[in-house]
Amino acid sequence: YYYYYLLLLLLITTKTIKMYTLDYTKTELDISRKGSTELPDDLHLFTNLQKLNCDNNKLTELPESIGNLTNLQELACCNNQLTTLPIQLIQCNKIRHLEYDGNPIEYVPIPLLR
């Protein structure tokens, strides 16, 4: 429990998106409109996640660990400050819907354009 207390304290005291519950079995996660600049470090632990909405924040990058979300089918990361998408997204081979408009994207890895 000490670990979870420290994790919760860290999330509350930083500008990362606060995970109000630590239910890693969720299949959908909506962390849009939080004004955050980065996604939480433990996002990769949501291995059952199928839908992730992180629209309308101030994200400058998506973590490389997002590639561990192998059940991810939908990712919405519109209206942030993203300039690229991580190549690790190709490991999420179940993605059928990827939205990233409203970002100053300079580079999209070619395998993601499939």
C-alpha cells in the first residue's frame, strides 16, 4: 500500500494527469481536458485498455511505453502540442481508429500510416 500511496502523492503533486483510481483492468480511459503536459508513467500498466482519450490537453509527446497497450483499439489525442507520434504505436496492432488532428505534427512514422 505504501507504493500506491507514493504513486498517488506523486500524481497529485505533479502536472501529470491524475489517475483517480488505480484500476488497471479498465478498458476505456478518458483523460481529456485536464490541462496536463504529459501522460502518467504507469499508463502502460493498463494492459486491457481498448480506448484512450487524451484530447484537449497540453501534451508535447506520447510516452514510448504506449506501445505496451497491445489491446488498444482507439486512440484520440487531438488538440495537444504533439509534434510526432512514437514509433512504438505500431506495437498496438489492434488500433483501428487514431485521431491526432489539431496538433503541430511534423512527423508520423510511415508504418502508422497503414
